[in-house]
Amino acid sequence: MTTDENTGTDAGTDTGRYDDRGEVPLAGYATLASVFAAGTGGFALLARRRGVRPPERMPPWDVVLLGTATYKASRLLTRDKVTSFVRAPFTRRSGEGEANEVMDEPRGGGLRRAVGDLLSCPFCVSAWVAGTLVCSYAAAPRLTRLVCGGFGAVAVSDWLQYAWTWTQQTENA
């Protein structure tokens, strides 16, 4: 093997040029992306074989409902204290957030680190949640609307809780 003069890494791999410190688990990310692609592709094949026809259109209200549910489910998976058990093998607690939310940071290396990066990032998890909800919407739109309505109700409740707390702080100030 030859060594790249600029990065000190094997010239046969390009990851050294991307991450000089070796902290970015590119292979783990590639594995996760492959799992996501295989899952959505597998769903599409299974749905087609079973004769599931996707909706001809998605009304704007359903997009808002799916978006609200995606937001809330992503927050629950990545920040809620009660779902810490899901993240614990891949993350460690790094702090407390607002309203019973916690902050986690990834731990380990390779795939474990990549999963930790995913599970500690609500923006990252939202793509997975949205993918799941959209597949569900294609197969069972009424049931998916019901589930999304539940997550949406929790999101609205959260905002009302924040508003109530804000009014109490304003009155006491």
C-alpha cells in the first residue's frame, strides 16, 4: 500500500481526505443509507406484489399532518427521557434540555457510532420517520392519518404547555 503525502492515509481509500481525524464513520453511514434504501425499496416491491396502489394525490392537509407527526415522533425518539433505552446502546447522556428532553451524544466507533449519530439527531431521524409514515400512508392512509393525528395532538399539546409556562413566567416577572 502507498501512503498519500497530503493526508498520511492509505492512497487506496479516500476517507482520509474527508476526515483527517478518522472520526466520521463513513462505512457506518453507508450501511445505514443502504438499510434505508433497502427498506423503502422492499416496501415498494411488496406493495406492488400485493396490489397496493399509492394515492393519486396527497392533499396539502395530509402533508401538514405527516410533517407534524414526523416532527413529534423524531423528537420523541431522539430527545425524550422515556425513550432513552432505545438510544442507550449507541449514545451517552450529555445534558438536560427543556421540558424533560435530554441531550445525547454518540459513542463508540464504526456502525455503533453511525447509529448513535442518527439517534441523537432529530433532523436525521426525521427522514426515517417520514419514510415510514409515507410508506404507511401509501398502504393504509386512514390508519396512518389516525396515527399522525395522535402525534399531531401531542405536538399541539407541547406548544400549549410552552405557551402556558411562558404566560406564567410573564405574570411572575
